[in-house]
Amino acid sequence: MKLFFGEINNGEVIINDEEQQHIVKVLRMKNGEEIHVTDGKGNLASGTLMIGGKKAEIEVSEIKTALPDFDPKLHIAIAPTKNIDRIEFFVEKAVEMGISEITILQTEKTERKNINIEKIRKQAVAASKQSLRFHFPVIHDTIKLADFLKNIDPEHTFVAHCHENLERTELKDIPSLEQITFLIGPEGDFSGKEIQFLSDSNVKAVSLGNQRLRTETAGVFVAAWNYFNMM
């Protein structure tokens, strides 16, 4: 399936401008080829490609609406790594495994303060198309940990940290939930003050095993755990 991003509204389908350029200039696709367009909101249009100059359009043969989304829904709030390539790797793999939301957290030990969120969003769209997702994940703006905790449901929120002297539950003991949020700290983990703040906010701590995982590895691990639970 050749899947592209665009708008689907009342039977009208418009391929995204950047996608049109990619179709014409990079892929060099031909008139009459079969293509599919999703709006990332659970709708999918199928049809044939029509190229006129630098414009690419779809002659629609079928539109499917309200396609099923992933369940359970996973939201990972993760601190950015100093090497941005590593957090981008996390985003790509987590999107492929069906994550619903990603938030980039600013914490006390976060070394990277500037994040190109629009670039992250484009990577999420690319990973969604590659994995044939018709519901794209939401990539939220960067937020401070304290502000993020103002809007959580503590019954559905967990934090993965490496403080072995503090009580932590096992992943396998987390109850089945329709929605779940995981917080993952930066290189060097959450500070003691932040761990106490999380505990005071009734966020439950979770162990990801005996090994100390890198930030992006922990994120991918949680995404894979949730992906397994979808099956």
C-alpha cells in the first residue's frame, strides 16, 4: 500500500503539499498508479493517481471512515536526550508500535532545552505512514514536569525511575486500563525532589527490570510492552 497524508472532508480528498512534491519529484510516480490517502484521524481514501505538472491528485474510488484505533491507548511523557537522534529514534519506534500521545518533558536534569517539535511531528507522520497507521499520534508541545502533572489522572499514570530504594511495582502487575500514561526521566533520572513530587501527586512508580536502561530504550520498552498488550 502506497500511503500518503492529506485532508478528507465530505468526500473531497486533498493530498498534502509536501506529499505532492514527494510523489512527483522524488518517487516519480505515474498517472494511474493506485494510491491511498489518510488524514491521520481514522479515515482512508483509495483511488488512482492523477498528475498535472507539479500537482498530484487522487481520483477517489472508495473512502473508509472511522477505522479502528489502537487499544489500549498509551501516552509517554519523556525527557529529551542530549543527543537528539536518540529521542527521534524513540519517536519513530514508539509510533510504529501504536503509541497515542507523546509529550516532551523538561525536568531538573534535562540537558537539552530546545526541541524542534515540528520536526518531531513530521517524523511521527512519516513513521505512521510507514507502519500503515490511519490514526496519527498526538505530539504535544514541550512542557515542564510540574505543569504536566496538573492535568493527569493519577489512577492511569505511572513513572519509571531507577531509585531502587523506593517502592516500585512490576509492569506485569499494572491492571488492564483503556488509557495509560508513563513518565520517563532524562539521562541521570528524575531528581529526588521530582520523585517526591510525583509520589505526592499519587503517581505510582514502576520498575522496568534489573538493567539500567537509557532514556530512549526505556521509552521503546514501554511502547513494546503496550504493543504486546494490544494483541
